[in-house]
Amino acid sequence: MPLPEVYTTAQVADHYGISERYVKRICREHNIGKVVARKRLLTPSDVQKFWQQHEEQTTRTGRSRTPRTVTKATQPRASRPKPAPAPVDGVRVLTARPERARAFRRSG
């Protein structure tokens, strides 16, 4: 009798193009696969169970594997332009002066 072929969560994630963390979470939530020496191993039938759970979850939540387009609202905060501060009477606005940056560096 031949031994069953087993896969790690990293191999399953790489095959389906999803994160290993997601594979581990679904397997843990639905008790799929076996943990051996702190690694979760999946047989081909376990992989099929995982894929069924993945399909159910994506149809239930409406999420798919296709990436969403980046709009202004979904851009990372660092890439958004900062609004100019409102002027205040008697307060001078500080501006960056790169030519002076060398004077403040620590000597090493």
C-alpha cells in the first residue's frame, strides 16, 4: 500500500496563489489536516476540503482573489498629499531647508 502524498500549508498557498497565513487560518478553523512537529500537513483530500471552505467563504463574503483597484480613498496614508496648515497671526510657518540638514547630523 503506497503512502499518501502530503503537502505543507506553504505548498498549498503557493499553488493557489494565496497567503500561507490564510491557509493556516482556514485549516485551523475547520480542523483540516494534521499537525506534525508544529507543521500542518494536508493530504489531497484535505486540500480538496480546504478549497471547498475557501469557495464557501469567498461567496459568503463577496470577496474574490482578484485585486481591487486603488482609488484615492484606498491609497496608503503616506502617499496622500497633506493639507496646508491654516495661517495663524504672529506665527511663522516653518519650512524644510535641506541645505541645513548636514549641520544637524551627528558626527560619528
